Amino acid sequence: MATRGADRLDDVRSRRQETREGDVTIIREPGRTLIRGDDDRVIIRRDENQRFRDLGLDTRSERRGEETVTVYDRRDGTQIVTVTDADGRLLRRSRRERDGAEVIIIDNMRRDGPRPRFAEEIVELPPPPLRIPRERYIVDAGHADERLIYETITAPPVAPVPRRYTLDEVRYSPDLRAHMRSVDVDTINFDSGSWTVGADQAQRLRVLAQAVMQAVERTPNEVFLVEGHTDAVGADIDNLSLSDRRAQSVAEILTRDFGVPAENLTTQGYGEQYLKVQTQGDSRENRRVTLRRITPLLTGQNAQ
């Protein structure tokens, strides 16, 4: 499994470097940057092109001022163009058709001013009303067939979306993500302290992958967020890093083993923030990933 410069949590931990920049603490480790605010809230970011490189996809990059433009040539003649800032943060991802037309897949640019501090990217909304059974709102993959998974990941928001949001706003705002149904991938459970998915477990992602492929074939610009989670054992920084690597491991398998286009996936780790089982102890059920469609949040579908 590709591991972006480290293959064990102990190795990651030993190579961290911490600095203070303004009102935040920056923690850099192999393949990741963690940002801790004065309120102790921590987020994690990564080079958005690393997953493409780890998959061995044919990419080329060039600097354009403060931005880096990376192009991935697909076999069908189209190109995936990813624009990142100096820190590797995704600004925009698009598909360039063979006739030169460009279609935006992910737009992470703010229109109302300069790039905000990360705390300002957290959107607070009232909890959406839930008019479906809880087990249809968060579906356990191990108890669902492809039809139910497909229905879940293509369903409209459970409540109207007020406007379009940036990818960072979606990543860091649980109230936003709560507008979309999700699939708990309980068919994959990670060993404590590990982000590796064994070959036998990887095959358990087949039904999920088939549902995602069906959705992408219907609507090529769909975007799915793969969320990584841990149990509550260990330090919060370790768990955040570990969960982010788990999400990326699963996203890589969906592409490498089952053909899900890499550009239709994005990943984010949440550490121990969203426990499935409310325990502070060791819990295999909490060491998991979740998948949800976020296209309506990025486009403002059903906006009021």
C-alpha cells in the first residue's frame, strides 16, 4: 500500500516538525500538514496530487506564479487539471475535453474575499430534519446491497442547501455534511494504529465501488468524500493523521482495483471526532471509513 513517505505511525510521529505561525501551530509530517488553532481545533491537509502520483497515474506539473497546475492524461484523451496553491491546497479541479472545453469538477475558491482562516470555514446550520429511517440515512455497507448503496449515494440532500460551498467548507463543517446521506464502510476494519487494507479486505469494497461507478457513469462530475475515522485511543494528532491515511488508502483501492476515477474522489480524516460506538476504549467498529456524495453541497443544488 502506498504510504506517502512513511509506513508506520511511529515513523510518522518521529518525523514531525512543529512551528508557530501567527495564531496557529503548524505540525508537518510525511505527506501531511496539521494546523492547530488557539481553540485547540485541529485540521489536516495534504498535497491533493499525491494520491494520483501514488497510483502511478501519468501526471505532469508546472508552477504558474503562486499556483501549481498538474495535468493527468486519461486514456480516453481527456485531461484532469488540478490547480493547487503553494501549500498544496486544492483550488480547482476540472476535466478538459478533447475539444478543449473545460468542465469544473471541484471549485474550492471563495468568491467573497481573500482566503479565510480555517476557523472561518466552519459553517453552522440548524440540524436538517430527518424524514427517513435512521438506518436509511446512515447505511451500513455490510448490510446493504448495491441497489441500496446506489440509492444512498445518489439521493438528494435531506434538506435544502442554502448556497454553494467550497470543498474546505464541506470538509470542516459537520452541519453541512449532515445534509447528505452516507455509507458507513463497516466491511473494512483497520488494525489499531494501521491504515493498511489487506488484499482480502479490499475485495469487500467491490459492491461500494460498483455503486459509485454507476453513479459516475450517469453523472461524470459527481464528487464523493471518503472520510477516515479512528477510535478514541491515543493522541488526537496521531488519530487525525491515521484517519486521513485510512481515507486515502480506501480511495486508492477504489481507483486502482475497481476503476473509480480518481478525480471523482476526495478524502478527509476526522480522527476520533465522530465515534460510531460511544466508548473511549479500543473499538474496531470506530476504526472505519465513511463515503458520502457531496456534489449538491459544492454546486448549491436545491439552493433556496
